[in-house]
Amino acid sequence: MGRLVMKFGGTSVANIERIRNVARHVKREVDAGHEVAVVVSAMSGKTNELVAWCRDASPMHDAREYDAVVASGEQVTSGLLAIALQALGVQARSWQGWQIPIKTSDAHASARILDIDGGEIVKRFADRKEVAVIAGFQGINPQTGRITTLGRGGSDTSAVAIAAAIKADRCDIYTDVDGVYTTDPRIVPKARRLDKIAFEDMLELASLGAKVLQVRSVELGMVHNMPIFVRSSFDEPDAIDPHATPPGTLICSEEEMMESHVVTGIAFSKDEAQISVRQIEDKPGVAAAIFVPLASANINVDMIVQNVSEDGKTTDLTFTVPAADFDRAKETIAAARDKIGYARLDSAGDVAKVSVIGSGMRSHAGIAAKAFAALAERGINIRAITTSEIKFSVLIDTAYTELAVRTLHSLYGLDKA
Ligand code: ADP
Ligand code: ASP
Ligand code: MG
């Protein structure tokens, strides 16, 4: 007997029929003798709708009320799945974040989990053989008593955090693809499913745009050494042998990897915007004059490129921000114009970041250089580059994203045979 967390994303609970299908997946594991906690997302599209309603009601809405609204999607699916399980004769009870409680920081809309009391859930495994059906994405701030949410895609993080809290043997993430691929299989049909991927590589893939797992869930998996298994919810529930290994991807520590490839995968994000501050004075303090106000406005700056000044007097500084913060970032820089002292502000919203990831890059030179040549051959212009030990990213025009991803996918031998 083992203890499992089973997480089902939005498409997996998109309607009542799919929720019934999820109930059969859960029943299979319960019948095999496992203790099960389930974590559910809202029905697909629901969270987007709720977010849009908040914006519609007022663009400058209160973040606490935003959380009160957007957390409701998961309340519905947790109740519905408990009903569907009971209809199959499985003991089940739904749980909201505050009922457990899942305690979080007060950073509304992007709260961090601080503590989870798994005691009652574990007690009910023993006393009543009861499945816990937990609303993902949400928690409560203990100081204010208000509902919080964990940021988009946050149910993955709820699942891994609960798995750690109840000391589960594994956290299964059921989604609409049957594992983690070398790149988004919806963009590159030749993408290959990985049997295993190290936490470190998955962390980079997720943070650079592969939305199959929320970044924070991978971080938590790494900290608690919790094996995460990504698999499909669309497989026929009763055709699966609960004791065999199904198709999917295990995210595990690097030591468990049999072999490591130089390049593990490619991620991309169209969620970028570029700002260039032209002809700023080349003197100490200028970077601070630009980036301190952005930090104060809670705007995350990602890639930064500064030219070495030719005349020793002025230089250009280019950086990227999330597309959602583009207008605010431009306003923030414009407001600090006197302090910064620049001639012109150029910007582009239609840019994308394509990243190549692989912990094997640590010990191999020339990996990035190959990419620059291949992109040039396709006529793709690179606007900015960043590199680190196990990844590099290029900023390009959005229109070339798919071409760039496919080109690099083939270049590094990731295409399936
Ligand atoms: P869920 O609703 O189950 O949480 P998401 O839509 O958040 O599902 O994440 C699954 C999606 O992630 C897939 O449909 C796929 O398009 C996308 N994706 C992006 N990169 C990858 C990748 N490298 N491997 C697998 N899926 C990926
Ligand atoms: N429903 C939330 C979202 O769409 C959380 C999740 O699905 O993980 O972002
Ligand atoms: Mg998701």
C-alpha cells in the first residue's frame, strides 16, 4: 500500500463527463489499496473567465477580492469530484484551502505556501478510508484570514506541497499530454517524450515557458525530494494496471538519471516585451536609476543587455519585462527620465524568448554558438542573448518563434525518429 497525490488540471475536469472519468482514475488507485489525496484545478477556461470578470468590474481591482473571485473555480470542481466519487461508492470529502488549512503568505494572486496541516487528512485515511478532494490554487493567509491564490498554474504547486505535507510516496500530475516532452508537443510534432528529467532541468524548462508544471511546484519537489510523475488523464482509467508503470515522465533527482544529454529541451515564451533606453550617460549609477524604480513597481526585469559605449559618453541599455507589465514599465521609465537622463525610449511588444536547456551544457563548449549560426541561416535576427551554466536564451521577433524552436529542436538531435 502506498500514499498518493493525484492532481488533475483544467482540461481533465472540463465537464461532468470528464469529472466522472477522473473519479474512475481515483477509484482504480483506491481499489489497489492506496491512500489518496486528489488536487483539482478549475474547469478549463473558468479561471480565465473569472480573471476577465475582475478586470471588467474594475481594471484597478483590489487583489484580495480578485483572489476571492478566482479561487471559486476550484471550489466547484472539488465538490463535483467528491460527488462523482461518492456515486461510485468511494468515500470522499472535499476541502477548500482554508479548511485544511493551507497557510500562505499575503501576496495575493501570487501567494507562497508557508505551511500545510495534513493531520486530519491522514487521520481520515486510517479511520474512514476517505479520499480527500482538495481545491488547488488556493490557501488562506493566517494573519488576515483572507483567501489567497498561488498564481496561474498554481494547482501543481498545491499538489506537490500537499504530497510533501502528508508524506506521499509520489505526486502524480494528470494532464492533457502524456508527459514532459523535449518541447511543447503542440508546437513541434516531432517532440519526444522524456522518460525522466532531473529537477534542475525541469525547473529551467518551466521557468522559461513550458507551462506543463508551475515553476514553484518543481522547486518544492526538489526541496522535498518528492518524485513527480506527469501522465495523461485521457487514458482509459480501467485499462491501466495500478501496479505497472504507465507512460509518463518522472521528475527526479539528477542521481537517478541514467544518462544525461547535453540538451534536454527547448522552451519558449511569447510573454515578453523589450524596452531600449537610448543614449544614456555612461556613468556609475545609471543602471540603478533605471532598475530601482522598476523593482519598486514590482516589475520583473529579465534579459539585460548594455553596450560598451563607443565614445565614452553615452550608451544604450536594452531589457525585457513580462508583456503584462509592458505599459507600466514604459511609464515607470518615462517618469524617471530626469534622473536617468536619456535621449529616446524604443520598445517592442512582439518579441519572444526561445531557450535551450540542458544540465549537460556545463561540461560542453560551443553549444550556443551552433544555435546562433543555425538561426542566422534561417534569417532569424537575434535581439538579445543571455546565458547561464545550463541554459541560454535568445530574444527574437514573435513571428519566428515556431521556426526557431523547430530549427533548434532538430539542431540538437531532439526530433523523434
Ligand atoms: P493542466 O490544465 O493540466 O494544468 P496545462 O495546460 O497547464 O495543463 O499544461 C499542459 C500543457 O503544457 C500541454 O497541453 C502542452 O501544450 C504544454 N507544454 C508546454 N511545454 C511542454 C513540454 N515541454 N512538455 C509537455 N507539455 C508542454
Ligand atoms: N485554475 C488555475 C489556473 O488556471 C490554477 C491551475 O489550473 O493550476 O491558473
Ligand atoms: Mg497547469
